[in-house]
Amino acid sequence: MTIRTIGPGERYPMDLLLLADPEERAVQAYLSDSECYVLEHEGEIAGVCVLHKKDQAAAEVMNIAVQEELQRKGFGLKLLRHAVSRARELGCARISIATGNSSVGQLYLYQKAGFRIVGVEPDYFTRNYDNPIYENGLLCRDRILLSMELEEFPLKGNRGEAVPLPVSIETANHYIWGARCDGWPLVERQDLSVKQERMPAGTEEIRHYHKRARQFFYVLEGKLTITFENGSVTASKGQGIEVEPGVLHQARNESADNVSFLVVSSPTTRGDRHEASVPGNK
């Protein structure tokens, strides 16, 4: 299971979006200035989430939906947690979401994720939608507003210090590098970067080096080969390989299976990736 951003030119999963918001004109209105994420399960899009940054301090989940046959498997909660994490990254102090009075399951899910009911807009759906909406045998009439103050999270310890929330590939942003490789930034600071990456069989990265960053590759599953100027080293599950600054190297998967590994870099490699040869080397 992965959560990723809709790519440039990629079609929005409108059938899914309309599960949560049945009028396409309303959906199209907020898609243009929002971020859209999809949750993929077994190679298919199973869920979708649309996040809109309303201003410098607040974001709103405009749409969230999971394929009906895949509901009650925790996918909706994973999408919500991803949206909360992304709102924090955007510097927001608050995130909100709304649903109808008839959406009993959604109300439960949102409160389970940490949202609190903060208001009701009477007759919102009957005033703003052309056709009546029925759900769970009820007319969807009123709009229920929920909000989460992100300043409350992470929680505070006994001495008032921040207690970090767990992070995983299920909550981190997903990116694709190379032709078919996956990555998830778990920690991204100027002094430290931790990424989890996955390389399918037969893939490799472009040879490069970092002037400042020292890296450590730790294998979670499979076998990872690092090629240097004077030879190659292969690490299996539970083993790691250190790469010093200025050393030309290339990560490769020479096995027949996927390899998953952590890449720890200090400081970050952002702006510090140099391809081809090191001065003085071939």
C-alpha cells in the first residue's frame, strides 16, 4: 500500500471523488487549487484525498473516499493521517473537514482520527446541491464541521517537551525516482535526512557523489549492491554500507527480487548531488 500525489497530466479518479461529493461541478471547483493524493492497494487506486490550503494557518480536507468494497480496512484512516501530516509540512496550525449529518461512519472515522465537532451549518446540502442526498436512510441536510488544532500535536511530555508522532511509509509522502523505484522521506531536515526506498529487480541509480553528505544504506529486505570505483559491496537484510563524502557510488539491485532499504544522510543531500566523475577520478 502506498500513498502518492496525482502526477502531472494524470486523470483524477472522478468515480471515487464522486462517492464523497456527488456533484462533479463542486469537485472540479476545488481540485484546481488543491493537492490530490491517491492510496494504491495491490496496484489499483483504492482511495483518494484532496487537501486545500485555505490560508497560511489552515488547511481543509475537501474530499476523501475509499472504494466501497475496500472500506473498513483502515485505508480511510491512513489517508486522513497523511493529510494531517501534510498540513503540518505546509506550516498549518489547523486542519478541518466537513461531512453530512447522515454520514454516520465518516463522523466516527474523523473523530477517531482526532478531529472534534466545532459547528453545524443547517440546511447546507439542501441549499447548495441540486438533488437530494440520502445516506443510511437519512436525508443529508446539515453540514457538520470538524477541526483539529495541529498545535496540540505532537503531544506534550511531562516537562512540556514535544513528543514526536510515529512516522512510516503509510504516512510519509511517496515519490518515484529513476524509472520504477519508490521512496518515502521519513525525516527531512537540513542536518539529517532519512528515507526508505525500494528498488525492483534489475534497477540502478545514476553514478554520483555528495560533497558534504555522509550516507548509510541499511537493508530492510532483499540484497542491495553499492558499486564504487574500485569494486562492489553487497549487503543483505540487517546489514548496511557507509558511503563517505566525495566517493563516487551507485546503488544497484542485481537480484531477482525487490530490495527495500533506509538511506540515512548527514547533512541532507538536497542540493548536494553531483553526477558523473569526481575531480581527479576517471
